[in-house]
Amino acid sequence: MQAILQELHRQGKISDPVLYFEKFKLAELTFKHQIVYDVIERRERYLIEPDGDPQNCCDLSFLGILKDDHIAIMSAEGIIDPMTHERYEYALNLRTRESINDSFCLNSKKQ
């Protein structure tokens, strides 16, 4: 990798091979350890746990933090905004619609 970066630098295609390599490593760590929502476990987790990675040599705080399970579930289900944690307006009305639908179904069955 270093030889390739040096050649790209020599050709004038990159200005700083050391900085380029550092950015490349950050991109690789971001891809490998991105935070994902596990639909089976209903929680956020790292795609690959950082502890199991022998290349894990730096601070991974730039990836963010894992949300509490209830926040992660509501974010994944589209009930709250993942950044602000505020409920979406349609989610506030969802319960009302469900109760109206339930009432309608119960009334329909009685007839």
C-alpha cells in the first residue's frame, strides 16, 4: 500500500501520502465498525465488534455511540427522528388511527 501511495504522490495524483493513508484507514474502520440496527436482537450494534479486530489501533468515537435499546427501536421503526429523538407527527397520529381502525373492526363484527 505504501509503495502505491508513494507512486501516486510521485505522479502528483495525491499531495500527502501519509494523510491519504490515515484517511483511508479511517474509512476502512468506519465501514467495518459502522453502527447498524440488528432486527433480530432489536438493538444497535457494531457491524463487526471493535474488540475482535486486531487492526483496532485507534479511538473509534467518531463512529458515534450506541443508542439505548428503546431509542434504537423507535428510530428503526420510524416513530422518532434518529437525531433529535422527537416523535414524527404521523407517529403521534398512528395510535389514533389504530384505535379508530380497531373500533371500526369491532363494530363491523357486531353487525
